[in-house]
Amino acid sequence: MRRMSVTSRLLLLTLLALMPALLVLTYNLFSARQAAYREMHSSALDTGRLASLEMQRIISSVRSTLEVLSTVPILRTGPGRPCSDYIRAVDDKLETLENVTVMSPAGQLLCTSKPARIADFSDRDYYQRALASKEFVVGTYIEDRITGQAALPLALPVLDQGEVRQIIVAYLDLTWLGMRVRERGYSDGGSSLTVADRNGVILARQPFPERFVGTRIPDAFQDLLHADAPGTMELVSQDGTRRIIGYYPDQNGVYVSAGYSVEGGLEQVSQVTYFGLAVIALAIVGPFFAVWWAGYALIRRPAHEIVRSIDAWRSGQENARTGMTGDGAFGIIGSAVDAFMDELALRREQQQQDDRMRQMLIRELDHRIKNILSMVQAVARQTFRSSDSVTELSDAFFRRLNAMAGAHQLLTKNWQSASVRATVETAVAPFEDPKRRRFHINGEDFEAPSSIALSLSMALHELCTNAAKYGALSADAGRVEISWTYSAAPGGDFVFTWVESGGPTVAPPKREGFGTLMIERVLSQQLQADVHLDYRPEGLHCRIKAPADKMAAASDRDHEDASFSPQVTAPAAQ
């Protein structure tokens, strides 16, 4: 048998020495591919959850609108133009809805926001379910008989002593829903998003909405609609793309699934694979042309260093690195492994930060939305019960909403707090005379929690409105003195005063209006404050006194995941 030459032995030794590195790289590439699959599963589930929460928020918003409409006296007058004119005005303000109708318990159309020739809706599934359950119902995909447009009906029965008096139906505009999905960017980068009703009929789809909206999810995937829990799976979607989807089963009548393209998700891993193969090729070919360099310093020690770093990484030492540099084969391999480990560490840290930030923003957004909807509901309830005409109702309602908008615009500059002086100046600015000062503001500025600033802004709006109608601001010589003191020491108080002068003679009102309720009850409940309104002949005097520790407690409540829902009982008439 012919003996191997020294060169052959060195080449064989070199090849054998490279085997561990080749195996390590192969293992890392395989692990990266598996990690990419896991990341796609996680991302699909997270995206599906966000989209599902968005759908639940939209449905909750429509339900809140229907609940507010159910309290409007004008809808109880029966069929006719006043009812239709009112809900048409509401429908025009809500781009979410395609149509709004009010039906009798027998399914007969009483009024609608769109012209209609059909009067009988008793055969509709959502009407029958709402009538039978006496609860809010999310229907299924339909083509609205009135408008001929695709919509998702949401029906709310209005009860009177346990019996259905009316059924209010809002038709969610599926064209708007599709635009919403596209604007949210749920389906960017080769991914997809599907929203379907409880029967599996697709309500919104990105991409290719024109191909799938109104069609039914294939029977092979119908069991996902009513699965016990959310999950992920790999499949070939209806558009022929291989995807990993995260699905959220039917929740309140809506199914959501988000898919990520497998090819798109593995694109970066494929690039790393090609790079690894190139490194492997260099590591094999290079030593064949430099076998005299083969030895402990150039082969075994670098290989052991790479293996040691990878083993340390695998055991949990994420700071372990080879520290290898240079133009040699093992220098390139070590640098590539270090760069790959750095990228994995950065990606993991960034993902953890993103997850924490996402959770915080979701909780904060949910808290803010609940607070806003509760305040709007309270304002609407008081306004709708106190107005004698549609014009008066609309003017009062939108004035109070504008006051809330101004307060919120101030608060968005600082999410958790706002300047007391800035809050006061913002609230009285619409009532100030540019030629002659009507307001004199005096008080040491400090940062107040957002809930206090919002309540104070609403109270100031009501005081300004009352003064403009009946008080100091209705006369040229009238003026208002606003001042406050605040002591943060234990046992200290926050005292806020409003003093009018120079206006017409003031007399106590014969009935309590919304402004009085807002100032006396809502502020009292929010700050546990002592609110005193003194209708002196020379002008209204208002004094608000709250303990400093209660204001600090209100600041703590801003960070809790709960909404403010003041229980305000309106008078029978205003």
C-alpha cells in the first residue's frame, strides 16, 4: 500500500481540523432557520392578537354609539322624518358605519339614515337573534337591502320593562374596514390578514380584497373559526402562498387570522446560509494552498476557540465571543460567528424591549380610550336628556366635545400630566376679548395629573359658557378673577376660586343644569373636593377645595388599567 505523502497528510489533517467548524456552522445555520420559524409563528400570533383587539375595539365603539342612541328621546317617537333626520345626522358623522336603522319588534322599518323602499326586515338573522336574546348581537356578512353595499350588521334591542321596544341596527362599512386594515399595515412584506364572521365569510382581506371579501373560508380551515384557543399553523393560503398564520377564533362574532410568508421570513436566513457556505468554501480551499501553515496556531486553537464560544453561548453566556479577527479562514469564520451572535443578542434584546413597550402602550391606550368613551357617554347622556330640539342638542353636545378636545390636545403634549396654568389659559382662551382683557389669572403653576387637568378644563368651560350667557362675560364691563393656591405639604390643600364682577345682576338658577352637575358632582367625585357655588348679585363665586393627598391619589389612578366612569344622575329637564 502506497504511503501518503506529508502534503497529503497535512491536507487530510487540515480537512479533519476544519470538520468541527463546518459542523458548528451547519448547526448554527440550522438553528437560525428554526429560530426564524419560531419568530414567524410568534409574530403571526402577535399580529393576529393586535388585529383581533382592533376589531373588538371597533365593535365596542359601535355598541357604545348604539347604547347612546337608545337613550335619545327622539327615536321613541316612531316612524317619521324627525327620527330619520336625527340618525342621518349621526350616520354622517361616523365614517365607520354604512347605514343605521331603527326597527319595531315586528321587524318593520321605523326610520333609517338612507332612503329605503323596503320596510320588512323580520327575516333577517341578526333581527331574529337580537329579538330572541334581547342582547347586543354581531351579525354575519350581508348585502344591505337599503344601500346594496356589503356590511356587517350590529343590532341592539332597546328594552322597556324587559320587553323589546325597538331594535337599533348599525351596518359596519366593509369598505371602510378594508381601508382600515390596509392603513394599519398588518399585511406588509408578503404577509396577510383575514377578518371573517362566525360563518367563515370573509369581511376584510389583505392582500387581494377584491378576490376574497364575501367568499367563504375553505372547509379545511373552518374548524379554526371555533377553536378552543388561539394558535398558529403552517399552510398554503387561498392565494397560493405558503404562510404561517396566527389565528384568533370567533370572539363576539369575528374571526381574525394573520399570516406571514415563509419565503419572506426565511430570506435573511437564506442570506446567512449563503454566507456560511462561502465561509466554508474559503475555509476548505484556503488551507489547501497554504498547508505549510497548518498547525496548532492556525488550525486547532482557532477551531477550539470557536467551539468554546459557541458552547458558552449555548450554555447561556451571551457575552461569550471568539474575539477572532484577521483575513485568515478561521479569522473570517470567528468574525462571522461573533457578528452572528451580536445580531442574535441585539435582536433578542430589541424584541424584549418592543414587547414591553407594546404591552405598556396597549394598556395605556385601552385605559385612555375607556376614559374618553366614558366621559363622552356621560356628556351625551346629560345633553340628550336636557335639550328640547335637534339644533339645541347638537350645539350643546359639540360645544362640550370641543372642550374635551381642547383639554386632550393639551394633555397629549405630556401623556401623564399638564400645567395647571396652561390648562386654565387653554380653557378660557375662546372667551377672551383680544382688545380688552376679561380674565385675570393668578396662581403658582405646577404639574397636575391628567385626570385632574381634564376635569378642571371641563369645569372651566361650563363656567365660561354660563358667564357668557348670563354672567360677567355677557356685559362689556364684566371680568373674571381666577386664582388658586396649592400646598404639597402633608395636610395641605388645593384651593381654586372663580369670581365674576361687572356683569348683570345674578340670581340663583331655578333648576340644576349640566354645568352645575359637571362642576359639583364630577369634580367632587374625581377629587373628593368641596365645591361651593355662590350666586351673589354682583356675580357668581365658585370655590373648589381639595386635599393635596387626594390629588396625588388621582395621579396614581392614571396609571391603573381602569376607566373613569362617573355616575352622574341628570335632572328630568334642563
